[in-house]
Amino acid sequence: MIKRKCPLCRKEHFSAVEEDVWNCDNCGYNLTPGMNESIHSRKNMNKAKINAAKVSVLEKEVSK
């Protein structure tokens, strides 16, 4: 799991995708692989699990 923090709005993003460019959900800034940070703390892992669960729920809502 990888974390990237947007340098403009400071929002943290989490994903297992390490090599692709991500877009900040808040301001649209391109988050590049050079911004990758490993997740070492339990606090960050819990945030990542919560974000993944939110995405899963949203995907189910869209597919209805």
C-alpha cells in the first residue's frame, strides 16, 4: 500500500497502484510515482482500509 500527499491541498491518498499517476480527488493535482511514501504506521493502514471500503460501496451503488 502506498500513500501520496497532495502538495497543494495536503489531502492524503492511498492505493496499491505504485507506478501510475493519480489525480487528487480534492483539487485535481497530478500525483506522480515520485511522491510515493510507504505506509508504516497502523494509523495510516486504517485510513487506507477505510478509503478502500468507501470505494467498494460506491462501486456497488453505481452498478445498481
